[in-house]
Amino acid sequence: MKDFVDAHIELWRDEQEGIDARVEGIAVRMQVLVRHLDRQREAALSAHNLPHWGFKTLHMLRRGGAPYRATPGELAKHLSLSPATLTSRLDAMERAGYLRRDHDRDDRRRVLVTLTREGHKIWERTIEDQQKVEQDLIRHLPAKDQDLLNNLLRRLVLATDA
């Protein structure tokens, strides 16, 4: 069975000597799948009127475990954002009722960002949608192939600095 990537490789094979069709096929197919997942995830988030950056912020707060809070500095670091960018995003999420900012009781100079009940609810709904997007793609492979693909990708991840 052939896909459009095979045609892409054939085109480039004629244009560029020494192209490794196997490597090109793997790399292009991974890019295609990542773009597909990104588009589907964005669509699922937009159904909840939540931008991707909002989901990532909620995800970082959830990931830390109860009581689901972090300092703005911790969030900025984990999200790779400048403090100014993070502040504007936290403002929007606080207005939406997904989080709140409070001064630390032990150190009033320190601010803590805490996930609200509404933030928990929207995260639960959106994470279910995100998982469904992934399952809708991966279900096209039998379990044995899913295990094989997972192991092969793990080896590639371990070969990187990621």
C-alpha cells in the first residue's frame, strides 16, 4: 500500500542524489502524524473555547499534584515563557475562572497560582478529548503493532537529548 509520502520520495529521488528513501519516509511520516494530531487537538480544545496555551497551563498545574498550585516563576520556567507573557495568560485564565492567584500565607511577597474547581472541570473535559484524538489515530493499528511502534519510538527518543 502506498501513500502520498511515497510519491514525495519518488519526486525527490529523481531530484536529489543519495536521498535515503527509508529515512526520508520515516521522518516525513512522523511530521505528518504530528501535524495531524496537533490539528485534531486544537479542534478539540476550540470546542471548549480553550487555547492550547491555556490547556498547557492547566496541565502544568494538574501535573504538580494536589493542591494543584505553583508560583508564576515555576510556571514560566516549565512553559518556557517570559514572565510578562505568562502574566497576561494568567490574567485571561483567572477571568475565565480556571485559576486564582493568592499571596502565600507564609511569605506575602510570594504569589501562588492555584487551579480552581472550574479549572479542574475544564481540564478533565479537555484531557478526555485529547486522549480520544490520540486513540482515534492509534486504534488503526492492532495492539501488537502499537507495542512495536511504541518501543521503536522509545529507542529514537532515547537516542536524542530530549
